[in-house]
Amino acid sequence: MQRALIAFLLLLTLSVRAEARTWHIRPDHSGDAPTIQAGVDSAAVGDTVLVAPGTYGWSGQGTGSEYGMIHIQRGQNGFVLRSEAGPQATFLDGEYQGRIFFIAGWNYITVEGFTIRRGMAPPFGEFTGAGIATHLSFDTIRNCIFRDNIANYGGALWCGGVSAMQIIDCQFYNNQAITGGAIYLVNSSQSPTIRNCVFHHNTASNAGGAIHAIHNGFHLENCLIALNEAGVQGGAIGARDVWPSSITSCTIADNTAPDASALHLNATQPVAMSRCIVARCTGGPAFTSLNGSVLTLACSDVFGNPSNALPVGAIDAGGNLSADPLFCGLPASLNYTIAGSSPCAPGSHPDGGDCGLIGALPPACGTVRVQAVTWGQLKALYR
């Protein structure tokens, strides 16, 4: 109800404005505002802050704020912060001097088309979210690359409080944290959606190599989560005390952790996994489920992990299998498309089940099987 009311007020505000404005930002400070922060501060509902190609670093853009290089104030709503040429050409660089974004709360904005790199989470906010830290957020983050960010919680992104972010078409790699190597979600009665994203080579020294959630819910859709590492548990995903959540049409492969190399659940409400591939993770069993957690698994391929067994209390909802998914490329290439003859391809289920495509990526190669390599070899190949 509250979200609907705010959306209505935004539309009403748009209707009374004569004309939305575009604020052009350039790396030499010659645009309509000298910095991204100045453009954001000037933007009103319906405006676009349009950022030209180039690198926008802490030394030229930072305000010295403990919040971050770019601070979006509480209640600042209804504008879009977008790059002209996409993340391959537009870099927000924290230079390891501080966080890139702090979004204060009750914001409905879109951030689109940036590489967000080399953020270092500050003591303010307990070293959270070196790329983006948000509180009470309903924002959309689209087509961004998060890389080389370092925090205690949520190396790339931390989202806390009542939030329902949309994280779409983003890539997270080489981010580091104690918990939640790429993303940390905490304390929300609403559930963020993470769709069409790629997580690879993120590291958590404790839990959740790619993603960790606590007192939260989450919905993962069509994501590739590969080559992430946790020092203790949840090589790909860790979840504790989460509300009903879902993992749909994802490929979770070649992650590693001593306990739960793919998914670690602790005291969670039902987590529904369907049409997913969980393959070739190393260290502990693919799944660990503690303190009454419930995992429901349907139409999923669990193969080549130290243990493919479902955890105690899990519900087999049918259509599950354990067969080589026949990925097209070596893991270091991040080519997790599948062969046309894969049992995960539509219409190829070995039991004749009608599951459709299993995993995040479609058939895109022949039937050549890839060779097995160790975790150390994978990292060496990629680096």
C-alpha cells in the first residue's frame, strides 16, 4: 500500500511538471553539472542524469563524505542515473578510498549502465556495500558491472531494511567480503528480485560466496552463479532466517565451500528451487539444511558435487535428475550454455518429464564433453 501511494504521488508530480530535464555530466566537469553528485542533487522527478563515457574517480568526483562518492538523499525520487554508452565505457571508480554509492532510503530511482569498481566500504555503516549500500530501497539497478569491491558485508552491494530492489542484467565479479561476497540482504519484510545476472569469482571468507541473506527474502531468476568461494559455508548462496524465497532457472556450478558448496540454509522458511542446474561444486555437499529449513526442489539437475543428496527435510517436488548437463565450454570461459543433447535441454528430460529448459542458458554447442579441472586450475585459467 505504501509503495503504491508513493508511486501515485510520483506520477502526480510528473503530471504537473512542465518538462523533464536531462542533466549531462562529463568527466572534464564541463557538463550541465560539474560532477555526478551535483547532477543528482539537481535532478527532480522525471529527470535523467546522463553520464558521458569516461572514468569518474574518487579523486575528481568524491565529496569527502563518509557516506560515499555519490550520496542520494533520503526520499530523493523519480529520476534516472544512466550512462550514455554502457558499463564497458563508463566507470565509477572508488580508487579504494571509499564507497561508491549510498542511497539513503525511500528512493524510487534507476541506476543503469555503469562499471562500479574498486569501492572500499567505510567504517560508517559497519563496512557494508562497497559498491552500493541502500537502506529502505525500492530502486532498480540495471546493466551494471560490479568488480573489485571490498566490504565486510556485501562486497558489491548491501541492501537493508524494508526493501524490494530490482537488480537486473548485472554482473558481479571479484568482489570480496566476510559475508556475502557480492550481495548481502538483511532485515526486510519484502523481497528483492535478482534477474538475468552473472556472479563469478566472488569470495566470502565466511558465508555466501556470491549472495547471503538474513531476515530477508529473495527471488533469483535466470542467473549464472559460478566459480564463487566461501571460506566456511554456502559457496554460492547462504541464507539464514529468510522468508519464503525462490531460485528459478539458474545455473549454479563450480562453486566451493567446506560446508554446502552450493546452498546453505539455516532456520529458513521454504526456499523453492526449480529448473536449476547445480553441478561440479567442490568442498562440502551441494546442500546443507539446518534448524528446520525447508528446501523444495523441482525439475533440477544436481550432478557431480561431493554429495548430490537432498538435505534432511527437503521436498522432492518431481522432475529432478542427476546427469551431466554437458556444458559447452571450460569453466574458465564462463560458457555454461549446454549441448543440444543435454538432459537439461527442452524435451530431453531422461524421464520424459515436461520441465522445459533447465538452467539459465540454452543449448548452444554440440555434444563434446568438457574435461574436469580442479578449483585451483580454474582460478589459474581465469586469472
